[in-house]
Amino acid sequence: MASASYQLEHFYYGPFVRDNQPDGEARLLAYSSGMKQELAEELASQGTLPPLDGVPDGAWAIVRGKGVPFLMIQAQRGAAGQLMRHYVVMQSDVLRSLGGNLDVLKACVETEMPVYDRLGDRLPPLHVPQAGPPGPEAQIDHILELMNHTHNRTDVIESLLSAVVGGVQIVVQHAPAALEPRVDFVKGLLALLPPPARFGVTFATHSEPDSRVNAQIRFSSSENPPPETLVFHWPDAAISGKIVEDDYSHFMISQLRLDADLVVKETGALTTIAAWRIRQGDSLADALGYASYRKALDHALRQNQPVEIDDVSDVLARDQTLDDDMRRLYANHLLAFSLALGDMQYADPLATLVRHNRELETVTRQKLQEALRDGNAELVYTTLVRWLGSPTGPQGSEWLQLAHEAILAYMDQLGQAGNIDGVNTLLNEIQRADPGVEVSRVVPKLVEMSLPLSLRHRSLAETTFLLAINYLDVPVLTNMLSAPRYVAQLPAPVGRLVPFLSQSTPDPAPAGLLIEVARAFDNQWQPLVLLRMAEAGLMADHIDLIDSSALAGLVEVAKTRWGRQSAQLMRWLVTELSEEERLPLLDEPSRLLQILLLLGEYPLLSQEMLHQSRVLYPGDAQVDYALMVQQLFAETQLDPPVAMAALTAIEAGGIRSVPLLMAQIGVLQSHEPQEALDPLAARITRSLFDDPSVLGVMQHRPMHELLRYYLRQNDVPGATRIASLFPDVAAHHGNAGIVMMIRMFKAMYRGDEKELQVAGLELLRRYIRQSDTASARRAITHFGRELGLQVREALEATYRVKRLMSGIGFDDYGHFLHTTVELLESTARAYADNRNLPTLGALVNTVQSLSGGLMDDESQAIAQSVLAVGQAVTTLGEDCSAKTPRDRDKYIDALLQGATDPRCALDVLWIVGGYFANGRRYRLHLSTVPHPLAERSASALKEDSEISHQLLRGVVQAFPPDKEWGVTAEAIRGEVESLWSTLDESMRRDRVRNLAIDFQRLAQLVILISENGDARALQDTSQGRKLDEGRTQPKSTLEFYRYLHGYFKTS
């Protein structure tokens, strides 16, 4: 059966040999299948071991590598003069397991390496037997060979070994040329080390000054060794250079002077210890130094010789290589010596050991019991409090009982001696004791023992009070406080509180009393004092003690370790205070919810949120409830995962819709933007868009917080999207809505974020568009004052264009505009030629043909609309004629380009038309037609005249002739562009041409009709009455309108 072996990757490096001559540069010739070519090239450049010419085997080395732990290299001069090297990759575990067995590795050295005239095939792995370290006899032989090579000079051997241990490089000069003695020299030094320490010692049996070999022991041909090296001169076994000393080496050589066999035994004995220390990361010197120290300590304890107690304690606590017998020896020595010294700190390693060794546990506990009986209560108390407080210390009722007996015995000793300071110190130590000591069992007795001593010592009285506060039930506490002499030693606020706890006064408690009592003690105790006194006050049915300051204080308690430790008590307080008859009496009942949120009591939190909603926020007060929920989560700082868990839990507990939304916004508000909260922000935004009805009850504050979250995150799309909801929310809040929009705009108008700035202005425009006239005017005034002239001008244009278009969009307005233009143009064309006007008879026939089927009110509507159209035309036309410069064409071209500001209402039409026409002008061309109403029916005339009246009235109201507007061409074009952008692309494409033409047609038709007619025809004049009565022929479009008015008025 084949023995187990290690498989090692290897390769050959050298030149081709052709015609018995080296051919070309050295190169990678052949390598095993597990070897990467790139790594082989790198390793060959690292280890340039020279051959030892004249020696058949050449030179051999084990060196440290880069990219691999170790390299074994053989360098040899071939028969053709070629330099060949064989590299073997050595892993640390292979060398460690061989334990310095160089004979196994030397079997890989080849007398003659293969010759290659071309690249070789892949090599099989190299197999090395798993032989382990050399046997004892072999190691003795190796040591004896070393002694022979050093002329039996143990001092030289000690210096060589110290250099190996200390990491000093050894340079060997003038050694025999053969490979064998050089390897024997290395084997001898390795045999002086424990097997686990040998793997890191490297060597090269030959090297030259320029050789790149990372080896600690180098056989050199140079007479000039490197500095900081130990030089061994082989012929006379002399050393020079850097000589170091080492305790381990000194110890081993002392054994060697006696017998080489002792060295082998000692290195074997140190194997486990040294290996453990090396695995811990120790250097070779430190590992071997500790191993020697440990063996010396073991020997001293076995021989009952004096040793340092801290050395014994340290080894017992840390050394994992102690066997059971040695651990017991160390433990017994440590326990006996510590008790004798009266200082058990050195024995602390026993605390862990007794947990796993029943015999040691029994002996240790018995020794401590004896010490307690002998009056060493303090020693036993301090030891057991320390041990039981350790997670790896002793466990069980027997240990606890012994500790409690020691505590009470020590307390009794201090009391009997009248040592008040000692009692005070003991009680403070009990306060700080680990839960594993379970001091709650002895605290009642300790308080009972300390009370008589406290009557004349204020500091002890406070310490006793705090101990009772921490451990005793309320009835016991109030009983303690019934002793006036004891209370007199406590801070004055406690004395003022006592009557309310004892129910001896019917008076209401003064505001802030509980907080005052808590603040009378050190900061670390204030939370606990407040919590327990609140409990006592509630049990005494004095709810007035728990005022707003006390509730705020309890919230702070919930954030501390006292709150976590007393979670059950805090739940009880919240539940009691949430009873329906008590809840309305509290100043800030939301604090109860905050306590539950901080404690993570989510089911109870959900229940109490619904309870408070029903009891405290009925009807219209639900808005206040939603804001309270937002504030609750905004003011309660929780880590994002905890906050998300809380939101999930309250939703599962029945919190829905707006309150849930407010809680989510509150969580965002309480944190800086972070990736963990992005899904929450997205969910809130989605909820607001999915359910627009929520916006009707949303308040400005949560909206601002949500916007602020996106802005702080530099999320421009998110900020823009949430800001788009502001106008809808602000619309429900009057003047507060105006302020809300101002804050929104200021928040978005920052830095160079043009997209945010444009979006902010667009939202102000939208707010104006959807506001009534009075609200819009008020908002523009506020916006202008807070946001500047440029914003005011833009919004003034929004307001004017809104009135111009009667609040409808370009889609519908385009239809109304076209209807108006068609009516004006058809009536204007009939009177375009003064030489060919419609006769009175023709007009009578025209109107009589379309009057049938109209109701009286419909006829009256036509009469009023037609007359109003004429009046609007004259108002607009006369104002424009008076204000237009003489060079009208040039002026109109400037208006179309938006290069000049409007002076009259018709100028605005030119500006808007120019926007849609890209500045191009449309000129009106009229041809005469005989029928001013074309082919309209009566119903069509009614509809067209009413539309025209409404549209022209909008123009007059938006830009009244008798008032200053303060609107620029740029602002008008900006507003038109804003409105136009709300239509989809196809709709804009379908309507842009008609709008470009119709706005310009309307302006031209109004001027034409106005200038070609007499406005008096529309007034209560003789001419007007004749037209009304049909007694005279209309000679202009305006007179035709008056004629139609009269006809339909009397029909």
C-alpha cells in the first residue's frame, strides 16, 4: 500500500540545448499542470540561486517567496554548460508537518537535470512523502554533526542558535564544496528547535553577492559579508559580526552541555507550547522564549519552589496548552497563595476554571466559606461579586448563597464598627453589582440595617433612598418616607412630595414637583427617581403630580437604560394614565404615545393612538390629531430600521390613511436623507398622488417637510413632483396657503438648479390660476413683496391672462376665439365697401329668415349680446387708437416679436399672436359679402354672439383701458408659454396655426370695426333709436349691431 504524500507544483527554467550547446536565453522549459506560466516566470526572477560549480548536485535552497510562501530551488551546471534551475513551490503546512526533515526534501535533489531542445510536455506533480519530523535518534545525530562542524564549541552553537531564533542572517564562509556537510550544518541547527518552529528557517547552500535568494542561512563565496549578519568561518569554527543572546538558546545549550538527548527531549516537550504561540502570531524568538519560561515555571511548581504569583495567574488565565494535572497544580497554588495574601485578584482565573471542574469548584467554595467563617467577609464579598458578575464565572444557588452571606456579614461588620463611609461605599457597590449577583434578595435587609445609621448622615440617607428606589416596592418606599427624621436627611423636594404620596393633604400638587425631586439627585439617578416617584404618585391617586414637565421627563427616561430595564413599569404608567377619565386631564397626552414608541411597544401604541383619536380629537379636531401624529414621529429619533418597523406595526394595528401618512412624513422629518428612507419617501409621494382627497386635509408643515427631504437629498425630480401638490394643498388654507407657497418657492429657488427655479415659478402661476379674483390679487401682492419684482410681474401676467381667457385653457379658448373672429369678420365684410352696403330690405329679409323658432328670452339674449359685442369693440378700439404710435406697422411688428410692452388690450392680442406665429405677421384681407350673418341660424347667432360677448368682455376686464396693469411683453409671453406647455404635443400641433392667426385677426377686426363706425350708434341717441326701430339703413358694422339689437329686442 502506497504511503501518503504531498503533491507539489514545480517547473524547470534554463536555455534550450541544441548540438550540445546552450541556445538562447533562459526560459520556462517545462512545468506541472497546476503551475501558471505567469507565476513561474515571476518566481524564476525572484530566486536566482547560482550553481555550485564542481559539485554534481549543484546548489540547493529553501527560501521565502513572493506570491507563494516558500520555494525549494536546485541550481546546476549541465554537461553542455547550461545553467538549469528546478523550482518547487512549498506550502507552509508541508514544511510545518515535516518539522525540519530535510532528508525527505533532499531526495528531490537531482544529480542530473533533464535537457530540453524544445518546450517540454506538462510535468506530473512532484510527490514528497508525509514523513513527519526526524526521529529522536536522527535528531541526536544531526546535533552531533553540528558539534563536529563547530569543533564542539557550545558557545559558538549558542550564538548560531540565537541568531536563528532572533531572525539574524547567518553567513557561512569557506565551507566544504560538497553539498552534504552544508546540509548537515543546517540540519543540526534545526534539531535544536522544537519541530513546529523549524519550518520558517530558510537556507541556501551557495550564494554570491548579487544572488537574489531570501534565506536566513547563506553559504557564501564572498569575503565581504553584508552588514548586520553573523559570520561563521568554517575552518576554525570562529564567529564574528552581529552576535545576539537569547534565553531559549541559552537554556538549550545548557542541556546540550549535559547530553544531546536532553535537547531532543526538551524540544519535544516545548513543541505544543511553541506551536500554540506561533499560531497566536508570536515571532520565533517570542514563541520559544515563552515556551522556555513556561517549562521553567512548571518545574518550579512541581518542586514546590517559590514563583511569582502574577506569573502563575497569567499562565492559568491564558495558556491553552496546560494539561489537567498542570492546571490543577497551578490552580491550587494560586488559591492557597491568594488567600494567604488576603488578595484574591490573582485568583480570578479560577472563576472560569471552577465552572468546568467540579473538584476544583468544591475545593474553592469550601476555602472561601472557611475564609468567611474566619471573619474575612470583605475578601469573600469582593471576590464573589467580581466572579459572579463575569459571564464565564461560577453559577448556581450555592455560590449565590455564599455571596449573599458575605454581603450581609460585611455590612454587619461595618455597622458594628460604626464605619459610615464603609457602609456608604458598600451600598453604592451593591447598586452597581452585576445582575448575576442577584442582590435584590439582600437589598431589603441592607436597607433595614442602614436606616438607623442614616438618621444622622445625609450622604448615607441618600444612598439608602436610591438603593430602595432601585429595588423596593412602592409600599415599602412610602413606609420608609413616613419616618420624619429620615426624610429630614433627604433633599428638601422629597419632603414636599411626601404628603401627596401619603395622601395626607387634599391640596393639588405644585407644578413641576416630580421633576424638582428628580433633579435633587445626581444625573445618573434622575431618570429612575422620576419613574419610581411617578409610580408612587399614581398609586396615591395624585395624577396632578404627572404634569407636562413630568411627562416630558418620562419621555427622556424611555430613552435611557432605566427605561429599557423598567419597560413593564412604564407600560403600566401609560396604561393607567390613558384611562378615559384621566386622559383629558393631562397637559400633553401625546407624550404617552412617545413613550410607547421609544420602548418599541407597537401594538399598545397603535391601540392608544386610536384611543386618543376617539377621546381627544372628535370631529373637526381630526386635523389636529393628524398633526400630532406627525409631530410624535418627527420628535422621536429612531434608527431608520426601527422607525420603519414601527410604521409597519402601527399600520397593522389599524392606523390608516392620513394619520399613517403623517407618521411616515414625521419619520422622514426626523432624519437626514439616506438610502434606507428612500422607499418611504417614494411611498408617501405615491400615496399623495393616488388619493388626491388627502390633499384637502393636509397641512402645510408636513408638505414642507416632505419637500425638504427631497431637496436635502438633491433629488430634483422628486422635489419637483412633491412641490406640484402644493397649490392643491394651499388652496384650502387661505392666507396660510399663500405663506405656504412662498416658503415652497424660497426652498426651491436655490443655487444654480434652474429646473427647480422654473418649477417653483410654474407652481406659483398654477396657484394664481386656480384662485378666485380676490384671493389671486391678495396672493400676488404677498408674492411680490416676499419674492421680488420679477416674480410679481410674471404672476401679474398670469392673473391678466387668466382673466383674458376667463380661466379656461387654450384648447377651449381657441374655439371661442375662432367663433368670435368669424362673427366679427362676417359682419365687417358686409360693410367693407361703402359703395355697396346691404339695403334695409335685404337686412329685413336676412333677420326675418332666422328669427323663427326663438323663444322670447332667446331673442332678448341675442339683442343684449350683439349690443355688448359692439360696445366692447368700441371700448377696445378707441383705447388702442388713442395709445398706438403713429408708425403703427413698426409698432405691431415689435409687439409680435415681444420687443415692446403693451399699451392697450389689443397690444396683448398682438403679443400672444406673435408668440404662436414666431413673430410673423398675419394681415387681414376682407372682401365684400352681401349677407353680414352669412348662413347662420338663429340658434347659431345666439351662441356665437354670447361667446363673442364673453370673450371680448374678458379682454376688457383683463386689460381695462382706465387702469395701469404693470405687465410686460416678456411676462405675457412667459405666461402663454407656461399655459401652452400644459397641452400635449399633438394638440399643440393641431391648434398653433389657428391661434397664431386668430389673435392677430381679432386685434385687426376690432380696430377696423371701431374706426369705421360711430360709437354713438350704440348709445341712447336719435340715430341709435332709429336703428333700433329699423327706420334707417345701417352704414357700418357697429350700426348693424344696433340694428340687430333693436330687431331681436322687439321680436
